[in-house]
Amino acid sequence: MAQYFKIKEANPDTILLFRVGDFFETFEEDAKTASKVLGITLTKRANGAASHVALAGFPHHAIDTYLPKLVRAGYRVAICEQMENPKFVKGIVKREVVEVVTPGVALSDKLLDHKKNNYLLAVSIAPASLAGRDDIAGIAFADISTGEFNTFEVPESEFQQQLESISPAEILIRKRDKDYLIPLISKSNPSLRITKIDDWIFNYEYGKELLLMQFKTANLKGFGIEKFSNGIIAAGVVLNYLQETQKVNLTHLNRISIYNPSEFMLLDSSTKRNLEITSTIQEGGTEGTLISILDKTSTAMGGRLLKKWVYAPLRKIELIKNRHNGVEELLKEKQLRKKIINELNEVGDLERLISRICTGRANPREVAALKKSLKKIPALKEYVSNFKSDILKKIKDDLNPLETLVDKIQRAIIDSPPASILEGGIIRCGFSSELDELRDISLNGKDWIAKLQKTERERTSIPSLKVGFNKVFGYYIDISNAHKNKVPESYIRKQTLVNSERYITPELKEYEDKILNAEEKIYEL
């Protein structure tokens, strides 16, 4: 339990899922919470001095069933995995927290609404004495599942309106501001997860340094946010939280944009509710809402974009006309529109696929789905090139088929790979000569031994020569005493018996290593 307590101490305010063999276990207060939320049996650890510790667990393969329930109940969940294969380890297996999943930081499809963004938002409020004007709220929000990252500043009095407009899944606030902000936030959204962050993280220099390191730039001028001191602080808080929870390089977060609220009409929660934009007033369902009638999108990406457009209608006439011109062209060109829809129907959620791949969370089928989706881009680009409106021409110019990547995935991964990498058989034959050799050894090791025995009998003219195996010496060549004079010089004597002697050769030992470790090496590759 010492290992568990050490990891738990490093991850306070989380429910720690601790991998033990084929199970994820929870202990003490975590076990009581998990038992209540998940409906699993609460027991006690029944060995040694730890017999009093409460325990609740579930099979590791069921994590996609149980994890969403904990996160939707508003909990932060730390996933602690075994970092070594127990088969090859003596003593305690090394374990580490590989991911902390929260309402605002999730990558699993089981946790996400595929047609809704899952925003994590941070707010940094600068008093008027520091800002040199009215209190300023720096706001940053990101969706790690799509790579979207924005920041902006507004007067503090407008913060609540912006919070309702963005509608995040989780909000990060400074601990010192909790007495002021928590009642304000709860008034807008009582169920919103509020996470209190240490005050020292709300620091301009620290936030700026994090952003520069993330984007690998010398300054922030290229993003246009260099004058948003409070916005930079908020963005730094978001980035710090994402890095702390994900434990990996977030390479897909490669830019930050200015969110300009003046371009959009603000719809507060009362307006959204009364207009039944996304949920009905009486039952809270989606059937019969405005979005359910309008949403005929073919992809999850399109569904999320449409919902953002409906939540935040444009105010500038030029942007409205630009969008309408594109819609008008698509409406008139019925045949082209149908062709585009047919292609889009086979395109996966590229934004979230790329995010999962960049964070190392994707499975083989998702990589194959990326390839399949990217293969549709050349046809889409060709169809869209027939349009003249600025918005559709820009879409055509922005489409990149990434042919080199498609070719690499095609050469590396079979067309229908298994869902789990542990099942093996993912890499296409011919992609790696080393892997092909190991697979051949794993499948045909006995044939190689029989072939070696036949070859050595012919080479040495010893008809009774045998290739055998035991756990002490591994593979060996057994030659009876009657043929000792025919033993080649390259043979190395290993053991003397009453009626025979056993030998090894460098070739046999090399192949033995490959046979005995083929499975482990295949897994490593």
C-alpha cells in the first residue's frame, strides 16, 4: 500500500484508479465514493496490517464504462497504470498516473458529446488598481479534444455573460477569488465543475513562458495577444492544467487565437432556454429544439460548428453576407451538394482523431479511420473548386490531403486492425523486416529447429545428431560418443553425459534468444 499512498498524496482532489493486475482498484474514501457512484461492491482489504482499508474495483477492460460515470458526476479521476509487464518484473511493478480526466479535460468518445465542444475555461480578474481601468477579466478557453485554444479580455461586469455564451464543462479560478466567483458561477450554471487553482499559477511571466515553450516562438506578437496581460495569465492557467492532467506533449495545441465577443450576439441562458435552442423548457430534451431541426450535418465537426454558430449569431453584415453567399451557392448546385454530402458521410471526426493521436491515446482502428477520412479530401477539394464564393474558395484552399501521411499509414497498418494494440497483428507485412522476422520465428520456430537439425546432420555426416531443449541450457545439439570425432570446431561443448555430449553454436544461441523473446520484442516494436 505504500506505493498507493505515495501516488495518492501526489494527486489530491482526485479519485485514484490504481491498476492491480487485471483490475482498477480504489481505496479508502475513493472506494466509498466509487461504490456509491458506480454501484459496485464495497469490501475491505483482507491481508496484513492493511485489512481495515476500504476497497472497490472493476475489471480494467471496463474502464470505458465506469470512467464516464465518475467524470459526469463531477469528479476528477487519476488513472494509474502499470508501467512494466508483470511477467518480466521481480518485486513491485512500477506504476504512474498517465492521465487525469476531468469534466473539462477529456479525450475519450465515451465522455464527449460528438456534436458539442468540451471547453475548459480559466478566468483571471485584475483589480482596477492593477489594470489601470475598470476591473478586467482575462478569459481563456480550450477544447483539448479538438485543439481549439482562445483568449480575450472583457470588463469584469461582462464575465457572467461570456461564461454563459461559451458554456464550458469546467472552470478554473484563483483560490483567493473563490468567495466572489463561486456564487457568481453557480448562479449561471449550478452543475458546472469549479476547480480552484493555486494563486502562484496566476502569474503573467509564468503564463507567458508556458505559451512560448508550447508554441516554440520568441514572442506572442504573431498571435496578436501580446497586450492581453490578463488573457495571457488565463491562457497560462489553462495550459498548465492541461499539461498537469495529460502528462504528455500537447503537440496539437500549436496556436492560440483571439476570441472577439463583439463579433457575436450574446445569448444569455434565459434566452437560450426560452428559445429552446438546444433543449426544451419543460422536459429538457433535444427533440423539437431549434438545433434538432437545423442540424443536418454529415460530420461531428460540422455539428459542433453549427451549434457554435447558433449559440453566437454574427453581428457584422459583411461576415453574414459572406456566409450567406456560400450557402446560396450550395443550395443552387444540387448535384455538387449531393456529391459533397456523400463524401462527408464517410469522413470521421478528424479534429478529435488528430488530438487523440497527438496525445498517444488513439487505438489502431482510429489511426485507420484517420487514413480513410483523409482519402476523401482530394474529391472534396475537387468538388468545392467549382464554387466562386469567398468562403467556399477559402475552404478549398485550406483543404490539405496529407498524401505522405496517408501513404505511410497505408504501408504500416492493415486495413482492418484490432481495437487494442495488445491484440497484435496491426502492422502490415513488409513494413518492418525485423518485425516480419520475429513473427516468422514466433509462428515457425519449431520448423526452423527441424530444418537446422536436418542441415547439421547432412553437414557433419552424423545421422543421430539431435537438436533439443531444456530449461537449464536452452537449445543444444546432442551428439553421441560414437561420433565425437566428427564434431566441427565451431561447436562449443556445454555438457558431458554418459553416452553423449551436448554442444551449442553462436547461430543456435542467437536464434534461441529470438525464439524465447519473440513475443516480448514484438510487443516492444
